[in-house]
Amino acid sequence: MLADLSFSLKQARRMALAAQGFSGRQAPAQIKATHLNRLINRLGVLQIDSVNAVVRSHYLPLFSRLGHYSPLILEQAAWSQGRRRSLFEYWGHEASLLPMALYPLMCWRMERAKQGQGIYSQLARFGREQPAVIERVLKTVEQQGALGAGSLSTREERAGPWWDWSDEKHALEWLFAAGLVTVAGRRGFERLYDLPERVIPGEFLQAPVGEAEAQRGLLLHSATALGVGTEKDLRDYFRLDPADSRSRLAELVENGQLLTCQVQGWKQPAYCLPEPKVPRRVPASALLSPFDSLVWERSRTERLFDFRYRLEIYTPQDKRVYGYYVLPFLHNERIAARVDLRAERANGCLAVHAVHEEEPGLDEEGILALALNLRQMADWLGLERVQVNCQRVSADRLKVAMLVMSVGL
């Protein structure tokens, strides 16, 4: 395939960073709901994850791009009743928060889920074998309003991992995938389910989009959020099927909504929006969630940044290379380090358990930028201090930088 455009790797990296909201510009003095909504509309999706080693993952991408903001703004956008709600929960990338405008583009996925397609095989089997339980749970939600799985369960013991869910939890998850219930709010981290017509504004609920049109729309959102990407990159952003993705991409290229391009060193062809803009530089510094959309597709992260990243939460401790909850550190268009962090709230500190610099390492400006990012994260989390527990040389440099920064402040 003859490409319309070609980019160097550096250009592609800058396009990706800018598309992901890393401008390097100073954030507004006060972050408001409009700033968050604008950014989330650009990203298209915030992945939700239950791990709370630092803070739950969906809060971090906004902090990485905007700095100190009130998590209450995100919670109101996601789970409040009324006009402040601008997000909904569904299977976007994984479990995700998405802009309300994307709800019509997800209805085809809900219809497929009703047929047992695109969902876990055990959940699909439950849908086929337990229609009576599903109907009973749906009627309970209709009658009683927003409910958590715990209040519906007929089991006396607490449910275990997802394969040990109660029948009621299975039913709710099937109904959620099928779009017959949605998440009205959360109690702690527990989902509260209600009927979509009591949660989703009618203008979005009553405007479903056909499969092909919706998939094209999602791929265009992917291209906007990624800047430039291969078919797999664009497909993975909203977890589309390969066959659907290839067909829709061909249609988008044919009608001129996407251009083909070649990126230096990439084996696969790539795609971008027409009239792409390549920033001259993107001097952002940020600590990234392991589930940040900049790095969640690991092969793309390697292609863009020459950075091999694997989450080691489920790796036995003695076999971990970098640590339990490791955040990549973005600095001056590189992923320049990785930091194993823990928010030790009882001790009032952000604990740095390990610092690993990436070749060729961090210069003095870079180590000071890391120290500043850690201090800002601690402040955002309401923690009094940053405590460096690591014994590596990189940590010694960080300790000095923290001291220099505190004197400067």
C-alpha cells in the first residue's frame, strides 16, 4: 500500500503526545469541570481499575495532564445525578468511563452482548442458561432503583473473584454488558446499577448508531486520541474486532476521513487524520498510570518510546524486576524512568520504593522534574511528605533533588 504521508519516529512521538493531551503548557490555576470534560472528550476513554496502591487509576491520567485537580469534579461527571453527569461507564477499552456523546456508538456492542458475542464465555453461558435469574434481577432493579450486587445476593458468604460471583452478580454483569442496566453511581468502589432511562440523558439514549457507522466513529476517535497509529493501535483503543476494524478503516481511507502514512521503523502501515499537525516539541513531564492510554498498548509503547513495560502486580515478589506498582515517568518526549510508588496514607507519605532510570538516564533537569512531580502528586493526594526508600544511585540523586527543591520552595 502506497502511503499518503511519512513521518520520522520523533514526529510520530510528538503527534502522539500532543494528541494525548500532553502540551507542556502550564495548566490553569484552577481546574474546572470544563477543563476535565474537554480533556476526556479528547481522550475518549478513561480505564477503570480497582488497584489503589497510589490512587485508583481513572483519576491519574487527568492529574498527569492537568496537575492538581479535585477528584470530586471527576466523580460528579461520572456518578452524579442531573446535569453535571457527562460520563458513563461501559466496556470501552476495558471497564471504562466514556464521554456521554459516545453512548450511541456503544449500542451495537450492547446488542452483540445480548447474543453472547464480545463478552466472557462464562457470562455468555450464564445468559443462555439463566434467563429466569436475569429477568428476576432486572425486575428488582426496575422496582427498587439503583442497587449493588451485594444487596441482591442470596448467598450468605461474601462473593470471591469474578468466577465465584453470585448468580445475582452474574445477572447484573450480563444486563450491564447488554445495556439493559447501567452504572448509576458507586458506593465505595461497588457499582450501583439502575435502568439506563433513569441515568442516561434521553438525547443519547434514543440515538443509537448502526454497527458500521459506530465503528467508523470509534476509529476516528482513536485516531484523534492517538495522533498516528497502526490498524492494531486504532482497533485496540476501543477493543474492536480485527475484521470489523480492517473493513471500517478501508472505508474511512476511501472516503478521505483517514490518511495512510508510514512511520520510520514501523513495520506496519499507519493512519492519521487529514492535515496532521506535528508540534515542534512537547516538553511535558508527568508520572503515568500503568493504565494510561498513552502506554496501555505495550507494543505501541515500545515502538514509540523504545520502552518495554510490563505490570508486575501479579508477578511473585522475588521475580519482579521493577516493583509492584510502577509508574512510567515521561520527560521531554522520552519515558525516562520508572518509579515504584505507594501512597501510605496512614503514615502521611508517598513512598518511593524504587527508581529505575532508562538509558541514557536523567540529567539534572530531569531528576529535578521527577522530584517536582512526586512532590506535586503527594500534595494532590493530601500526603505530607515524599519518602524515598530505594537504595539505588538513582534514588540518592532523587533525594538530593528533593532537598534542593524544598530549599528552593
